[in-house]
Amino acid sequence: QGAEAALTTLFQLEAIIEARANEEPAEGAKPSWTKKLLDKPELLCSKVREEADELARTWEDKEGKEAAASEMADVLYHSLVLLNKQGVPLTDVCKVLRGRFGMSGVEEKASRPPKN
């Protein structure tokens, strides 16, 4: 389970999210959780915030590695759904991350354009 498997997993998840975004539930059936999140951006944003908070709490409450991995999986899933909603592919995120290699976090933040 090296880096290649991890990356493949993320790209598979992105493809599943895309498929769910484009599917229409059968008559009388409930939409998938992904479709519901995409149709309700306020709910989606609140889930991203909630899951990030739960991840931080795994450290603060000393819940251990398994809890941290589980919460991070939730953060990644909900974040990828939000990226899909915004039309941002995972490859764009990877490109930004690669651009930050070799630069300290302080330098990277200072190089960002100001927010409006």
C-alpha cells in the first residue's frame, strides 16, 4: 500500500464522485449521499468543516491513529465532493502541491495574492 495505491485510490474516488454527480436516481429512490451533498452546497460546506474539526479532535483527544485515518478519509471524501462542485480536478490540487515543494510554508503563504 504505497504511494501509487494511495494516489490510485484518490483518483478512483474522484471518478466515483463524478459518476454520482451525473446519475439520476430511479423513480421513487433516494439520491446517493454524494448527489445530495452536490445538490445542497450549504450541507456540503458544513460537512467539510465538521469532518476537519473531527480530524483535529482525534489529536486533541488522543483517539489514536485508526480514528485519525478514519476522520481523514471523511475529510478527503467531502473535500473531493466540494472540489467536484467547483469543477476543480484532483490533478489541479496535485499541481499546486508540487509547486510548493522546496518552499517553506511561511514563504508559500507570503507569495499568495491578497484575498479580496
